[in-house]
Amino acid sequence: MRTLNLLAFLPLAPRMPLYARLLMSLAADPRVPGSRKALLALAAAYVASPWDLVPDRLPFLGGLDDVVVVVLAVDAFLEGMPVGLVDEKLAELDIPRSELEDDLRRVRRAVPRSVRMAAARVPDALDGIAALLKRTGVEQRIRKMAEGRMDRGMEEQPA
């Protein structure tokens, strides 16, 4: 099995802020499916979480799982986007499509195909979970609970 080569990601470092703006722009767009947005949210939650597959206290290896999760989530997120929508956002941010494609190719070569394929299934799984929650009525109960908490939070704030 091929291991993840972190050196493949070094050329991407200067473009990370630009790609972060691309992801934020896409995530804010109402045309992007909720499952794709949830994928990014789950990756961000994993990175922020104190629990890791590889403990952060291990030198060098500690951050490796965070990098893998983010790379897989971003790749799966972009893979499911309509080309026209991505092109629109690339043009808005003045990012050449060829540059993005080259960087995605570099990332895909660095991550084993089996791992990429597994990550690519996550948005469909999230869609399935959302459909199940909706069918069973759990979604409405969660929304009502969340609205109740928001209402209580507003009451507790001093004027």
C-alpha cells in the first residue's frame, strides 16, 4: 500500500488562502448540495476536535491525519461540483482552472485510490442519512430542539 507523501502538498502551501476562499465561496452558494457542505463541516470539526486517529503529540505524524482528512474532504467536495459552478467561482477569484487541475492531480497522486474512493462515498452517505432523518421525522424534532435552544439563548442575553 502506498503511503501519503506530504512533500506533494508543499507546492500548494502558497495557494492555500486562495483555495480556502474558493471553498468558502462554493460553500456559501445555495446551488451546492447540503451533503457537500456537510462534508466540509465534518472535516473542519475533525481538525478542531481533540480526538484524533493519530495523537497530535506525536512529532510530525500527529498532524498527518488532519491533513489526510482535509485533503480527502476537499477532493470529494470539489469532485461533486458542477463544472460550470466551479468555473464561475474560479473566474470570480481569478484562479486559472489549469492551476487548480494541476494541484488536484498532484493531491490525487499522493493519496491512495482506495482511500479517495472511500471518501468520495461520504456525500452520498450523508444524503442517505438526511433522507432517513426526514422520512422518520427526526429532522423536524432536531430543528425544533435547535430553535428552542436558540430562543432560550436570546432570552438569556442581557439587553
